[in-house]
Amino acid sequence: MRTPDLSAATWRKSSYSNGDGGQCIEVADGFRSVIPVRDSKDPEGPALVFPTAAWSAFVAGVKAGDFSAT
């Protein structure tokens, strides 16, 4: 998979992020077949790029409680 050019990406914080600055991720919409993800505390750092289907499966698992913190 070729990494897309993210220099013009518009990033948005996860709706699950809290307001205290901890554990926040940002995603960029508008990319064909991939979802770029980065740490909001390090916006100049690297981004991970996931195939859309894999990201959708991950989000569905989170919503279903498949990744318990215990």
C-alpha cells in the first residue's frame, strides 16, 4: 500500500477523546480506501494509515466492547 500525501490533510479529533489532553487520536477524512490516524499530542509526528475496512472493523469492535481494559 502506498502512503498518501498527508500534507494537506484536515484532521479531526476522535469523538471519544476527552478534554484534558490525554489519550487523543485524530483521523483524516477524504482519502480513498485508507484512514490516516495520528496522535493529537504529536501532530508533527508520524501517522498510521489503515485500510478503510480494517479501520471500520476496529471501530465496530471498540463500540462492541471487544477491547476491554481489564
